[in-house]
Amino acid sequence: MAKTSAVEKNNRRRKLVASQASKRAALKAVIMNQSLPIEERFKATLKLAEMPRNGSKTRIRNRCEVTGRPRAFYRKLKMSRIALRELGNLGKVPGVVKSSW
């Protein structure tokens, strides 16, 4: 099981990203627009730099929803390989059959 503080920190980042997504997208659109004057684009760059860094989507870490483990994460299942193996052994994952011979 991962540290509760690390999991909660990641959850706070997810909330911040969701709340600031539209504002960041608007600023990035201004920055990337080549037809606008360079001064206006630079002001947008400064505004984007003033925003909290944890509001960036790249700051979010994929974590297992069962254990909170940050490594060996399967995106499709939203869990780590270890949690998948344990739940598969218990027969709780549909479509997964443990072979034994």
C-alpha cells in the first residue's frame, strides 16, 4: 500500500488540473497563435507561468486504484500488475483465469 499522503497529493493535483484546464487551454491557444503580436503572446506566457505548476496535466501520476502503487500501472485496468495478479488469483477479475497444471 502506498503512502496516504502521496495518494492524496495526487488527488489534489487531479482536482486542480480539472479546475484550471480551460484557463490553461485558452492561454496556450494565445501563445501558439502566430498571427497575434509577439507582445500579447509574451504576456500570455507570463500569465501561464504564474499559474500553479500542479495545475499542469503532466504533473498527475498514474496510480493503482486498489493499492496506490505508482509503478507497473496498466491504464486499461487502472491497477498495478501486483493488484491484478492478486485479484485474478481470487477470481475477481472477469475474463482472467489462473492456469495451474
